[in-house]
Amino acid sequence: MGTVVKQTGLPLFDGEDYRSWAVSMTAVLQEKELWEVVRGDPSRVPIDPGRLAAYHQKQERAYGLLI
């Protein structure tokens, strides 16, 4: 697995040991309560407008961490 980026706390994938990197990424995103939006399960998207706005904010946070 690659190094950890200090600004985000996310491990970089260096092209080797994908399984270990994926487990680490999943754990970090779960700890940050972003795994649900990254996983992309459409049945888990809230219908309520207030909860939907919070869901979209989480999507933006996750996107910012991953890109």
C-alpha cells in the first residue's frame, strides 16, 4: 500500500496490494461517515428534502477527499 496523505488521512494507491488499500480506504470512509455515499446504493438515498441536502453534502465531502 502507498503512503498516507497528511491533509486527508487517506492512503494513496500505489498500484500494489489493492486489497489492503481498499480495506484501508473503506475503514477511513466509514470512520468519516462517508462510506454510505461512496458505496452508491440508490436505495439508501433519502427522500426527505432535509436529509437529502445532508446526503448531498456528504457526497461533496467524499468527492473532495477522493479527488
